[in-house]
Amino acid sequence: MPSKDQITAALEKHVPRGTVSGVVIDGGKVGFALESQDEGLRLVCEKAVFAIPGVEKVTAVLTGSRGQIKVDNKNTPVLDRRQSLPGVKKIIAVAAGKGGVGKSTVAVNLAIAAAAAGMKTALVDADIYGPSLPMMMGFAKGKGLRGKGQSSLDPSPLALRPELVDGKMIPLEAHGVACNSIGFLIDEASAAIWRGPMATKAIHQLLLGTKWDTNNQEIDIMFLDLPPGTGDIQLTLAQNYKIDGAVLVTTPQDVAVADVRKAAQMFARVNIPIFGIVENMSYFVDGSGNKNHIFGQGGGEKLASELKTPLLAQIPLDPVLRQNGDSGTPRVGEVFEEIIKELTPRI
């Protein structure tokens, strides 16, 4: 009778460790689960085990879409869990190491600027604990809302619920951007008091449970508004989805730059390139036209140089930008249009 060690050794010549589970041996009969959707790989593994002396029958069961088997530069099998998002061509994460730097403001305005440039655009609010998309895009007040059976003047709570078609959510649209957020699915006044596994499950539901290619048109570019920090949600997204690049948002002050540096390290570890740095609240222009560097000076430029990535913009502290976000009527300025032009060759 073959041993489990023999079976494991035979399989690890073709798949990485941890990909096979549930090995069962019943005399000469062997069964196991293979973490893949590759039917050809299943046949290869069954043949490898069948070649072990004493094996009479082999049954391998594919366990789903948790990853694909690839080989690295040493020809060693590697499990790549990152998957493309159906209906979406490119994904850019908008991230920051800490809260309060205006990351969501940047994400919202970048999405609207991309849509205005002619790209079919989506925006996902990945901040499960503090979703801001419904307010900033005007959904909370019914502004700019488009959805089946809903008017742009309908401020009722039901106006925030995406329609379900064949078990998938249809993204709501505002300012030319297809949107989804946990804020559409829970009451505005309710807190998402969830542990990490529940939060990450919600993220998968927002992404995979939404039909992004509505009207058979794929999304050209999706922006992910990540929560601050480098926790479960950020790692779940980085390790499970093919994110093409990240835009990091900081203020000039040292404490913000230090935290954004940690976010950059996380993206580096999961092989996601940094497309550039946006320095927000760089300065305030007073009534006399003088620039006042309230939060310090040069932090974003220093970080961009350190990471060898472009400084995409230095955005001034502008009360109008804040007011537009709070009122759900974002008005894209020239600075965001320029950022999109800078990003376009990489999109």
C-alpha cells in the first residue's frame, strides 16, 4: 500500500506545497483534493500518483478558483491566487498609510476625471468600516443617481440598493462612474462591527458579486479606494486580484509620509507597481496669493524620489474641494485631469 509521503512527494514535482489536501488511502485506491481549476493539471497529478507502486486507482478533485498553477524563473510550481475581475480590464488601487490625507477625495476625482476622458470607469469603496463613496458621489442625496426604476431626485434609502439580476448586483452610476460600496448595503447610521474574515468576505462580494460589464461593455479602468493602513482588506485585495498598480496619497508632513512608506512596502512585497505619489493639502493660498505650507513641505517629493516613482501632483488645501465632496457634487479640477493623462500610458 502506498504511503502519504510517497503521494505527497510525487505531487510536489508538479504543484506547490499546500495545493493538495485531503489525501485518502484505501488499499490501492488514492484520492486527494487539488486547489486548482486546471483539468490538465488534474490528469498530470493523477498520472504521477498512479505511477507509484501499489496504486491501483487515483481520483483527484478540483477545489475551485482559489488560484492557478504557474512556474517561476527556477521552473518551480507556484500558486498564483490573483485573478482577473470579470468585466474589468485594469485596476488601480488608491491607497494611503493613514487616514485623513484625502485619499477618498483623490479616488473619487480620479474616477470622474477618467470617465470625462472617455474611459468606461468604475469606483469601488473598499473601506468597509468607513464607506464614504455614497456621500461623496452624491448617492446619499440622490444626486446624479442612475439605476433601474430610480430617478436622480430620489433620496430614499432604496435608491442606494443596487438591483440584483441573475444573482449579481448591477452597479449604480453617478457622474459617469459605475459604483459599488458597502454603504449601499447597510444603513447609513449603522456601523460595520465585523471581524477580519467578515470584512474580507464583503470585499469579495462587492467585486465578484457585481456585474461590471453592463450592456456588454467592459470597464476600462477601476479605481479601488482602499482603507488606510496595511491590514486584512488591503492584503486580501493585493493577494487575490490582479491589481495593475497603485497611486499613493500623502500629505507633506513626516508622520503621513512614514505611514505611506509602509503601504509602499506592502505593494512591493506583492509585486504591485507604484504608479505615482499624490501629495494632498500641499499648501494653502491665502487672500494675498501667498502659499502657506501648513503641513510642512517636500514630503511627497522626497517619497517619490525614494521610491523612484513620479510625483503626480501637489494638490493645494482647497475648501471648495472639501465642500464639493461633502455635498456629493464633486467638480474635477485641472490637476486630476493631468493625473489621468500621466496615468493613461499605463492604463
